[in-house]
Amino acid sequence: MTKVILLAILFIVVARIFWRVFDGVIAGARTPANSPGPPASPVKLVRDPVCGTFVAPGTALSLTASGSTHYFCSDVCRESFRTGAA
């Protein structure tokens, strides 16, 4: 009787592992290229003049100086540029 119970538990565990792997393969086969809708447009990144980090202009902190706009990753970099410590 114990062998039957252990074999049933083993069968259940193996079946669950098989279905998890199968679901993973199916999920991996779905790529953004196969999904409906237009692809996302790329965002041009700009370089922080103080630390060199690349940031997206839409979400970065900015400062206009000498007629040009500079983008920063943090307030620390922006203040460092503003005070001339860069």
C-alpha cells in the first residue's frame, strides 16, 4: 500500500514539473514581435555632463544654461554643474 501511495505522489510531482516546463516553453515562444500592436519607439538617451550617466530627457532633471539644455541623473549632479564644480 505504501508503494502505491509513493508512486502516486511521484507521478503527481513529475506531471507538475512537466506542465511547468511546458508552460515555460509556451510563454517563451511568445515574443513582442508576435504580439499585436506597434512596437515601442526607442528613446534617445543623453549624457549627464557631470557623472556621465545616460538619462532619458523626458524623465531627467534639466537645466538651461547659455542657451542649451543639459540633462542630469540627480539633483546632486545638477547642483554641481550649476555651481561650476563639474
